[in-house]
Amino acid sequence: MTTSVRPGPSDLAGEVESLLAGLVEDPWGRVAPSVYETARLVTLAPWLAGHAERVRFVLAAQRPDGGWGAPGSYALVPTLSAVEALLAVLRQGATAGRHTIAESELAGAVDRGMATLLGWLGDATLRLPDTPAVDLIVPALVEAINRHLDGPPASLSGWLTGPRLGLPPGMSYARLRGVRRLIASGTQVPAKLAHSFEVVGPAAGLPSGIGPLRYGAVGASPAATAAWIAVAGQADGTDAARRYLETLALRQGGPVPCPTPITVFERAWVLSGLTRAGVNLAVRPELVDGLVSALGPTGTATGPGLPADADTTSVTLYALGRLGRPVEPASLWEYDTGSHFSTWPGEDGASITTNAHVLDAIGQHLANRPDAQPRYLAAAYRLSGWLGEQQHADGAWYDRWHASPYYATACAVLALREHGRGPDIAGAVGRAVDWIVATQRPDGSWGRWSGTAEETAYALLVLLGVRSPLPGALIQSVLSGYSYLRHGAGRDPYPALWHGKDLYAPTAIVQSVTLAALHSVVSRADLLPALAPH
């Protein structure tokens, strides 16, 4: 038996069917390779098959300015990781395929990277994005690079008396050293530290409470898994952890992604987004059953070894409700702070998209259960008000889990439009629509740094929620965005925009957002007369 949702346009059916089949055939999930994570394996696991390919991937990803990664301060973490990894290869005598990678090529990349890093870290105005474990990762990598430079290989002798890297303004080694002391003490460590265990270093020893889980992954991270193997010796789980890395090395020809696996995360986001847009789905029972079984007393996690979180839990609950398998969202009370919902207990800061997704889950529960406990209705009002208060003056929202304001704005608008409670919902949505129209690019796209299919899809989903008939100005914006998605989305369909240790691209999720937007356009009766030329 399959779970069906109302029919959609037939020309998208094949793409949707292929996407859903991939959710079953590849339960690890689809994530593009990461410079940060791949470079960590260059240093931590030179024994792993595909080492030379990982080194070449890192070299090929260097930008003309000497950095790696996305624009602005997002580049710091991948650039530190890449430079440290290439220094490690040089120190090892370029044994990572020394017959095919010239030492001069490695040294040249390091020289360019070091010059860039010294410029960035010497800038007193540098402000880092709010990415996971950045206050651990940056000190650990700066420390490791300076250690290499204290005794550089002959090819880098110019750095022997050169400057060493400092930390960005306001950052110190204190938290990193505190984590290392905690692990060395044998005390049980918080589960969220597993994801970035590679920062700890071997001296702290084997951590209590951190080890391989499903598929052999430590913290859903290849780098953390490699670091755990380095200190595990013959501990239980070592063979599984090695198999996890060996499997990943084969999947993408050497380079590796992070996070992975993302089974629940990928399935929940794909299914919730497509069903919300009314796309025709025939969902295999194991996908729905898997989401149900993933939920526990505190919800579910993005991947094995990560703590349960309100974001993944809410999207899972929302997807199940739309698929006809509703589950009461009682697990979300674990994350209620009184003013908003945290992504996990004790979170520093707050997430717009987590709270938008919680509003989705609670609002859907209220729609399905008019007799629901009063606390759910009170939370819906509270969340609606809180989201409204976080809207920027220009009409956009910004979030800690994604680099693009178009993602945060779409999440907030869709939740408020469908489930919002309170007096100024229409006003907040209207301001967001105005911002979307005002920031469209000449080619019809939307994007923070450049036009992308993903961000264009988010913008279209905001505009297409306006009731029929669409005003003429919105029709033109929608048609231009639709044309971009169909014909001009560029050479890189999956730029990394999602916040992890490095920015990452969950490619199946991005594909599903694009399909949802395309479906939403061609399903609008008031757009049909204008669609023929597009």
C-alpha cells in the first residue's frame, strides 16, 4: 500500500519518482563532498583508500585568492583545514601519491593559503558565522598549523622565521582546552561533542560515551570517526568505524561529505516539502515506517551519534502528519524555553527555522486535533509572536542553520501563513513578499552571493503562497524565476549553503525544494495562460 497525496503535473512525475526511489536505495543520504571534512581525512587517515584523490580534491578546490570555500568569513574554516592537511602531506614527504603530486604544487598551495589566512586573521573586523563548533575547530586548526610551522619541511623553509597564525578577535583556546581536560578525565561527555571529536587530538585519549553507532559512524562525521579510530586501539567498534570510512571513500571517489549518514533528516525534509507543495507522491511504506520508528521520547536526530533536536523532530512530525500518520508532538516540550523552542537543550542563541518548523508541527496537530491540549494553542500564539519579533526591518529572516536568508524567510513565511496565530501575520508575510520581489536578480534568480536554484525555489514558494489571482508584478517575478529554474540555473546546481562544520549541500533536499517550486508554479490556474512561452 502507498500513501497518496493529491495529483500534480505529469511532467515532473518522473523526477519525483526517481527522487523518492533514491531515498530508499541510498539510506545514507546524498551530501556533496566537503573541503573541511575531506582535508581532515587527509591528515587523520592517510591509510584510507583514495588518499591521493582527496589531496587532489583539496588542491583543485583552492580559489584564485588562495582560500577555500564560500565567500567572506565562511572561508576561514575550510581554508584552515586545507592548509593544515597539505602541510601534513608535505611533512610526510608527499607520500600521498608522490608520483603524481609535485611537492612544489603542494608548497605553492600552502604559500597562497598562508598568505590569505594571515590577512584574514590579522583583520580586527573579522566576524565568523555561527556554525557548529567553530570555537573549537578554529583554535584546533590554528594550533596544528603553527605546530607544523615550528619545524617545516625544506620546501617551506621560508616559513621558519615567518609569522604564526593568531586567533580571530574574541576567540581563545579556553573552551578547546576545557573539552580536552573533560575527555582526559574520563567523564561522560555531551553527545554533541562527538560530531567534532577531531578537534580534541590524541593526547586526551578515548572519550567516555562517544563511539561508533549505526553504519559505524562517530557523530555522523568522517573526520570524527577517523579521529576516534586513531585513539581507539582495539576497542569495540573499530572494525565498523573503518568500514564506514572505507564505504565513504568509495562512494565519491575519495572525497567525503559531512554530515553523513542523514537518513531521517533527508527523508523528513524531502517528504514534508513535496507534500506541502501538493506534489503527487506514492510513498513506499518503509519510508513512513522509518520516520515513525525514529521518534523517541525526545524526538529524533539528524544522524547517528548526534543528539535529538527540535528541528529534525518537528519536520519529521510535520511530514508524518501530511502522510496520514500523525504523531502527537509531545516530544517538543523538551525544547520549550518559555519564549521560544531551542534546537537542543542549552543551545546558545536561537534558530528561526527551528521555531518555524515547531510551529508547523504544533499547528498541524491543532488542525488535526481541535480538542488538543490548550498548551499547544498557547505555544502556537507564542511562536507566531516570537517569529514576528525576529523579522528584520527589510522583511527578511536570517538563521543559524543556513547561509541564505531566503531559506529562513521561506520557512518563517510558510509556517506563519499556514499555522500562524495573532494580529500581524498578514503584515509580516506581506513585508517578506515585498523583500523577495525587491531582491530578485536581473536573470530572474535569487541568491545571497549569486543566483542559485535552491534560493530561487525558496523565493518562489514565498510568492506562490499569495492568494489567486496574483498581482501583475508578482506574476512577472514568478515567471522570471520559473524560467531561471527551467533554463538558467547555472553550472553548479548544488552550491553549499547549509551550516555544518563547513557549509554543505544536501543534494536530494535541494532537488526536492526545486521540484516543489516548479510544481507550485505550474499548478497555479492564474499562471497557466502566461506559462506557454516559458
